[in-house]
Amino acid sequence: MISLEVAHLSTEIPQSPSHPGMAERASDAATDISHTVGEIAGGLHAAVDRITSAIDDARKPGKPLATVAAITREAPLASLFVAFLFGVAVARRR
């Protein structure tokens, strides 16, 4: 007598799991890169918004950028000379 287990055996050869093709891997890589670029762009956009907000706040009357702008309008050559000296001082420290 043949047991029930032997009667249900398959004669097919098991197939190994298929590996993704070159096109599938390229598509996956492009999708990953697209998501990464999107995240970076979102982060940069948020940083630019924060910097823009900080600059706008600093330009209000009585704030540092407003004062520097007023001094530069009144004495442009003197302001340029001070900026040059500041640049020399910073460059010598490095």
C-alpha cells in the first residue's frame, strides 16, 4: 500500500527565488534618490525660510542690519574700508 504522503509528492524541481533584474534595481535606485533629493530640498527650503525671517527681523528699525545699512548709505567709502580691515583681521587668524 502506498501511503497518502507519498501519493501527494510533487515531481517538480523547486525554483530559486528570482533576483531583480537590472531595470528593477535601477528603478528602485532612482526612486530612493528621488525621495532623498525631496527630503534635502524640503530641509533647504525650511532653512531658507528661517534665514529669511531672521534677516527680515534684523532689518527692522533699530536692529543691527538697519543700523549698518544707514551707516553704509551715509559713508560708503569708510564702510568699505572698515569691511576690508575686518576681512584682513579674519584672514590673518586662519
